[in-house]
Amino acid sequence: MAKKPTRSQTTISEEEYSEHESSRTHEQIRRAHEDRSRERRKLTKKPERQTNARSLSPTPLLEGEENVGRIIATEGAFFVLRLEDGSEVRAKTYKGTRTGNPNATLVAVGDEVRVTINEPGHSMIEEVVTRRTKLSRHAAGRRDAFEQVVVANVDVLVIVASVGEPKLRSGIIDRYVVAGLEGGLEVVIAINKIDLASPEEMDEALYYRDLYREIGHTVVLVSAEEGTGMAPLKEAIEGKTSVFAGHSGVGKSSLVNAVIGREVARAGILQKKFRRGAHTTASSTLIEVDGMPGTFIADTPGVREFSNYELDSHNLKFAFHEFLRFANQCAITNCSHIHEPGCAVREAVEDDKIAIERYASYEKLFEEAKRSEVKRLEKK
Ligand SMILES: Nc1nc2c(ncn2[C@@H]2O[C@H](COP(=O)(O)OP(=O)(O)OP(=O)(O)O)[C@@H](O)[C@H]2O)c(=O)[nH]1
Ligand SMILES: [Mg+2]
Ligand SMILES: [Zn+2]
């Protein structure tokens, strides 16, 4: 084993993702459209809340008509949608926008929506379809259970980490692994900036590569700078929609560019003059990978810490796949692997059969889950 891990994880102070629900300030435009939409809804009598992706059917692109599309980016108060015919429009939400995803971000990149196409600047999002999968986080600065959706309806979460600067930290990787599995995503870990690695950092990268591979996740060592490791990364995301997420400055945008082979995502260098190199990407965007049919990548803004959404202390252990093999030998059924006597998982940690840093992540997330459960109970 190459090295031991940092046990200390910092507290959950996070960078804000930009919230895109500011369209409600545009009162006048909104009211005009609200009236029209209300009329239309009366005629069509659609269900108010729950919707289903399968119910979407193609319609020709006509002004004033409803169409279906996918959110690919945000531009101020507008969302950029790609329609079924491949064209792009900008649209807004309004008070009457319906959603199949209560108590969560109203519109996220990757969402499938019904939209009314009007003259430029006045197209309206009528309905956001229930999300198939998602990468969610706890909304920074909010005490309630609001779910902040980073990106919706993607297949693969590519957790990007780096050696050098920022340092590789397994704590944040584990948070993302849990969030990815919770959201129904396949997990891939990309350790970037391999070109910068000192011999010790390379050992560390290899240690984590082997660790996460043993658990069953795909791990690639890459350098966006030198283009190394691109083949296995491409293989892992080919024909799928993936989201690149991770700590700020690890090279998510650079990797997206390296995969695509041209500058599509804005990477650090451009803004270095203005900011200290970090937090370059301000909002998520969904980019089509040319030359790889059916392949899309969502680049997301980096975070300093990632705070998981609504962890459940009973289910958390299932996201730690390497525990399962030992869990049925625990003395107590439904063992939480935290305090129970005769716990085979804790024994496996002591025997070095489960990595201590993974168990440390579990303990930390378990405590967090317990804390938020207590808070939820107090509210009731
Ligand atoms: N040496 C080296 N530098 C890299 C590599 N990948 C990215 N960088 C540099 O790391 C810095 C950050 O890269 P970005 O691609 O902007 O990182 P990001 O994760 O998108 O950052 P945010 O959008 O702020 O979260 C830039 O200065 C890049 O040039 C790499 O493989 N090797
Ligand atoms: Mg970026
Ligand atoms: Zn146990």
C-alpha cells in the first residue's frame, strides 16, 4: 500500500453553483405568457404535477406551439434548449411552469422539458419531466431539504480529481461516489494532471486507482495537458451522457476539451488573470462529442467541498460496495458498522481488507446522515 490517507476532512463550506430561477423577476413578460398558457392548459387539461418521460411525443416546430427539448445550458435568466430537430432555442420558466420533481431545482442542465416556442426571448418552459437520474447536492445556505440538482438524466458520473494542485483527496471522491450511486449513475474516476506527478504523487495515484478498481469502479489516470489516458476515458463514456464533476481546478473543462479534441469548454487559463485560476466554469453545459455518436458530456462548475443531499443512515452502507462482502458476517443483522459488537466490517478494516480511508469516509457521512435525520425529526 502506497500511503495512508488524510483523515481530516474540512467542514462543509461550499462554492455556490449559480441558481437559475431568477426569471420570476421579469414580471411583465411572464404575466402575458401566463395568461396565454393558462388558457391553453384549460383546453388541454394536462396533469398539474407528475409527468413521465415516455409521454413525450415529437411535434413539429411551430411558433406558439408546444415542443419538447433538452436543457443544454443556462444564459442568465434563460435556459438554452436543444429541440428534437436539433435546433436550439432560449426559453424561460414562469409561475405556471409545472414539474415532476418537487422540492428540487426547477430546471437543471440535462432536463427534458415541454416548451412553447414564441418570438425570440419569449419562449416558455411549460413543464419539466420527472428526472430519470441526477447528480444532486445539498443546497448551500439552505436549512431545508431542498435538492439542488447539478445535472439531470445522465448515465455516468466522471469524478475528476488531480495530483499536484489541487491535491488528491479521497474524502471528496467518496462523497461523489455516494451521490452518483444515489442518483442512479455509473461511477468513473479520472485522476488528472498525471504529467505533474512527483514519484510520491504517482504512487498515491496508483494506490487510489487500485483501491477504487477493486471496489468495482472504473478508474483512469489521465493528463488533459498531454492527452494521455484519453482512450480508456473515451471508452468509459462512449455512447452515453456523462457529467464531469469534482473539486475546483482539477481540470474538468480541460479534460472535456481533450476528449472532444477542441476548445469547447472554457478552461482555467483564460481567467487566470482575473481570478486565481479556480472556479472558472460558472454554470453547467451539455456538450455533444463529435465523432462519437450519442455521446454527450456535461461540464460542471467545481466546488471546494461537496455536501451530499439527504443521506440516509440506513442506506449509506450500500454505497460502499466493498463492505457488502463482510456485512453478512456481522453479529447483528442490519449492523450499521459503526458501534455494534462483532462487526465484521470493522474487523476487516483492522485487518487491512477494507481501506481505512474508505471507512473514515463512511463514518463521516454516517454522522452527517444522523445529524440531518435528527434535524428532520425536530422539524416535525
Ligand atoms: N499540468 C497540467 N495542468 C492541467 C491539466 N489539466 C488541467 N490543467 C490546468 O489546471 C487548471 C484548471 O483547469 P480547468 O480545466 O479550468 O479546471 P476545472 O476543473 O474545469 O476548474 P473549474 O471550472 O474552476 O472547476 C488550468 O490552468 C489548466 O491548464 C493537466 O492534465 N496537466
Ligand atoms: Mg471548468
Ligand atoms: Zn457491521
